[in-house]
Amino acid sequence: MKIKLLMRSSSFKQILDERLKEIGLESQMIDKEKSLSSQLSDSEVIVNGTGKIDKSVIDLCPNLLMVQQAGIGYDNVDVDYCTSKSIFVANVPLANAISVAEHTLFLMMYLAKNIRFGNLKSSELGTELQGKTLLIIGLGATGTEVAKRAKAFGMHVIAVTKEQFKPGREKSFFVDNIHGPGALSENISRADFVSLHVPLTEETREMIGTAELGIMKKSAFLINVARAGVVSRDALFEALSKRRIAGAAFDVFWDEPADPSDSLLQLDNFFLTPHIAGWTKESIDSTTRIIAANIRRVLEGSSPLTLVNTGLLR
């Protein structure tokens, strides 16, 4: 079976190949600087990080059986077209929730403590997390892990989410209040920190725009470890450059890797990490185990365990 990796991490390949060795397989890293067509044409499985798997890529691979995302998100895959070609799309939904949650708290601390310049070089003092209000948008596995850690810092945690929760279940998710999507405006105006944990869909695309940023506190911070497209780039640049909010920290960007000359990266109140929130030894260990299990199942003629296009379930 031809397994191709559209990834930036050679260490990921090494760990995945240790798992694949048990079933007599190994993967091949794709060089993005070279022609994709010659490298992908014989692919049966593509393991994808942040690459775009659209019709043009899929059509290069007549033998393709599965597109396996290396994380929870799959907005960069044309799932409908894959389904029409009977190609499985699978993700890894839970393996990196703790890693991403810890990174979220790191970004919050980075902003709160004014680390970029250091308090000795800045007239602006840092702030504590204790007693501050955190709004989590999207209370799935990662959002819940963020809430758990935020409560340990003594924060007041509220959540806006489309998930359905029975009244009184707040403590089970380490939050003080849970609201539906219709309560976004009233809660984003209360928050000292806003943390995004939703997938990128047509419903969530640019859900944080001029209106939402305009009613946030001037002292508030925005954290995004989900997808950049959840936020309007132009609205964010305007809000930060005009100091309508205090700052923002992202682990995701609209075009990755980010261009160092991008205007957002020139702002002193915007901080970017290179989409590494979910990349830890522990999360990659779990991720590669799930991916190897999915590849084994496809090799045996079954559907992957973490199938996205469930209409192809076997």
C-alpha cells in the first residue's frame, strides 16, 4: 500500500512508520517543493496535515482509498468529492485535546503577562488570570480541557456552544455557565479572554468579525487555536491596530506557513505560533496509533474507525 505524507514533520513520519512496521508498511514523505503529480499519482492513502486536498489533488490519485487527516479538522479536504469517488476521509478527533488546551493556556499567559516586550521595557503592566472571565466558544473535548485548566487558575469560565447540554451539567464541563450560539454577543462583551475551539464551517466562518470585536472590552484578549478563518482577518487587523482590543494570540493563520512580512505580524499586540499546539510527543503517539489502526482497517477492506464521511461506512 502506497502511503504518502503531506506533512512538515519528519519526526511524525518516524513515529508513524514504527506503527506501520507492524503491518509491513511504511510511509513516504512528499516534498512540497517538487511536483505533486509525480509524487502523489500512485497514492492509496494520503496522510495530511494542513495541505489542501481538493478536486485537483484527488484527481491526481486514481488509486486513492483514504484521506487521513492528522488532526481533528478536515475543512481543508473536499469531503463531498471524496465521497462521490468512494474515498474515505478520516480524522483524529481526540488525541491532541490536552496538548491544544495546554497551548491555549500558554497563549493566555503570554498575553496576560506582557511577555513580548517584558515588563521592564513596557509601561504597560501585566495582569493576572485569577478572577478574570474566560469565554470559551466551542465546548467540545478541547474546550472542556481548557475550562478545566482555567478553573485551576481561579478564572470565571463561561461557554457559548452549539452542543446540547442539560441544565445543571455545567460543573461536569468545568464551566460556570453554558449558553447557546444566540448568546454570543452578550457574553463576548463580558469576557476578559475569548478562546476559540470550533471547526471551520460555513456557519462558523468569520463568526468573529467587526461587530464581535467591536463589543469586546478594550482590555480583552482573543486566542485562536482552531482555524484562522473563524475570524475576519481584516476586522482583526483593524481592531488590533486601533487598539480596540488589547491583543490576540493565534496558533493558526489564513495562509500557512505565514509570510513573515504579513501586516498582522508587524503589530506588537499580535502573537503567532506556527500551528504547533497539537504537536507534542504524547499527542503524536496517540495520533499515529489511530492513523495506523485506520490504515490497517482499510487494508483489510473495512472502513476507518474515525470516518468522517459516514455514508461510506462498511
